[in-house]
Amino acid sequence: MKKILQYFVLLLMFLNINNKTFSLEDEVVLILGYNNTRSNDVKSMRLIAKEELKASTILCKPNPLPIDFEVADHVIDVPLKPDMASVSIVKGFLESKKLKVKAILPFSDIGTQLGAILSEQLG
């Protein structure tokens, strides 16, 4: 577990090479899916994203539970299917709040394909 969080910190530091300064409302880290038993990990990622990237977190998952709203800054109810409907849901949320994606973290197997599509489309 600790190795996963260390890897996440290194990944975020690598992605932060341009050192732009934005407010927490401007840039976000997308976390795509997770097993609800890993809520403490998502909470840790939220803190790391704020400290290292000056970014807030958006948890994307189907049928969010009350705990999800406690561990992430924002939550999007999305099926995580690798299709344009799921992409549109995420992009619509980002556009409505004028958010820029700084990093995408597929945190479950089901989130990897959607993460790849979003990464391609969002640059």
C-alpha cells in the first residue's frame, strides 16, 4: 500500500515539471474508479494532490456512496465504460466547472480504458 502511494507521489511530481501555479479550483486529478475498501487511499491521494500539484481531486465511479463524497473534492457518477457517453459525462462536468485535468489516475481495472480515452482527448 505504501509503495502505491509513493509511486503516486512520484508520478504527480513528474507531471508537475512545468510548475505552473493555479488555484485548487482550476486544476484537478481524475481518479477513475476504486474499490470502496480503499477509501483511505483515495483520501491520501487527495492530500498528495493538494500538496504536490496544488490540485483538487475528482473521483469518477458508478453509483457513488456517501463515503465517496468525503474522500474526494468532487464526485462524478459515471459508468466508467470506454464509450463516448462516459467521456461526455466527465468532459461535461469539467467544462461546466471550468476545470483543467492535470493528471489521470485509473485506480481500478475498470477505469483504465476510460482513462486512456480521456487522456487522449484531453491531451
